[in-house]
Amino acid sequence: MKFFIKFISLFLFVLFFNNLNAEEKIAYVDMNFLLNSSEAGKSITDQLTAVHKKNISNIKIIEDELKKNESDLLKQKNVISEEEFNKKIFVLRNKAKDYQKLRKESNEDLNKKRTEFQSGLINIIHPILANYASENSISIIFQKRNIIIGKTELDITSDILNILNKKYKKIDIN
């Protein structure tokens, strides 16, 4: 009887702990690197930089005009009446407020576009990751920023970057 109990115990032990040896494949990917270093990501960055430079030049023109108007007004301070001077100051302040509003809207619009196109690029990357995981029997893919320590063999960033660069060379933001 003791032999039978030992045999059953050993059988159950092997049966239950055998499942613990099942190996799940995991990997991690650096999404920030993909967003910044892929050809599509670089094209988005270049296009957004061009839009930003254009906005800055337009804003600079308005700023220079405001400064010129201010200096002209200060030169006229002693020539025109105080009432006329105050009216012109009021108009100039309103123009300055409009300038600041335009500048703020321009920055917000640029940040909105940046976020929108980065999310679009992430949406492009997700199916690539899913397909790669399926082809290579990977159960879980983590983001690198959430990994404290990991084997470099588990990093699939360069593989995903190569696939992404082959499929998407450029993404137009306009």
C-alpha cells in the first residue's frame, strides 16, 4: 500500500510540474527608436520641422511688424494728442494679443499633428509586430521602456525596423 501511495504521489508530482517547464517565447521592442529612426518616422519629423520653420517665419514677420509699429508710435508720442496716442496703444495691444493667440494656436496645431502622425505610425507598426510574433511563435512582446533587465537576444527592434523600412519609406502629412 505504501508503494502504491508513493507511486501515485510521484505520478501526480511529475504530471503537475511537467506543465511548468512549458516555454513561452517573449521579446521586447524599442518603440521610441522605431518612431525616430525608421524612414517613415524620419519623413514625418522632417515634414513637421518644415511646417514649424514656416510657422516661425510667418510669426517672425508679424512680430517685426508689431515692433516697428511700437517704435513708430513711441516716436509720435509727443506729436499726437494723448487721446489719439491711447487709441493707437489700444489697437497695438489688440494686435499683440492676436499675435500671441496665433503663436499659441500654431504651436498647439503642430503638437497635435505630431501626436496624430506618431499614433498613425504606431498603428502601422502594430500589425507588423503581430505578424512577426505569429511567424516567430512569440507569445508576448513588451516595450523596451518597461524592461529593467533583459537579454539582448530578446530585442527584436532591428528586425522590426528593417520590415518597417521595407514597407514604408515615407508618410505624407499633408
